[in-house]
Amino acid sequence: MSDEFRTNLLGPEPTRLPAETEVYQSLATGHSARDLVQKHPESSLLWALLAEEAWSAGNTVESYAFARVGYHRGLDALRRNGWRGAGPIPWEHEPNQGFLRALYNLGRAASAFGEDSEPERIDAFLAGSDPSAKAAIEALGR
């Protein structure tokens, strides 16, 4: 865990989402996000992957829509796991990565639309969740 999360003793504890073991195993065995999302619509990771695929294909509207669903599914999961609207969501915890990727993709697509406040709000949310998340996502090259 980063030093920033350790030194903020007065702030909320980091939120760690539960693993999506079946989703990970299915992806590892070659199933596509599009095939899996109907069985696992609660998975932010699958929605984020769909957003990334749409973005890569030049489909900004679809990328935005997929990312928006992943973002909202992720907020639901975070709240179910004790998040109260603020506090760390560490990238290093793999199950958090789907939500953080959906959030990043939402901001990227909103920026491509020329929205003013949405990308700024999302950048602040992403940085507040984990300052290393944006660079880690961009390093994935999607």
C-alpha cells in the first residue's frame, strides 16, 4: 500500500472490492467481455473492457456508454463494501481496477465530447481514489 494511504490515519480506510474469480477465470480462458457481461452485468471490469474496445475502434459514444455503466456498477459495489463517498480505492488491489478503469474511460470519452466539468471531476475522483491509478491505466495502453 502506498505511503499516502498509510499516513492518512484520520481518513477512511481504503475500500477493497471482492474478487470476481469467475470473471477472471473466464477472461483467462478466452471468453470475451461481450460474451461475459450478460452473465455478470455487475462487473465494472467487463464494462471497462467493453469501453476500451469501443474506444480502440473509434466508437466514442459506445465507449462513453459502456464506461458509464461500469462506473455506476462500481459505485454500487463500493457502497456495498463500506465506501461512503470518499476515501482511497487502491489500484494495487486488483478487484478495484475494473471500477478505476471504467472511471478513467468515462473521463476520456467525456473529454473527447468536449464536456467541460465532467473530465475535471473524474480526474479529481481518480486522483483521490489512488494517485497512481491514472498512470497505471495509461501504461496498459488501451
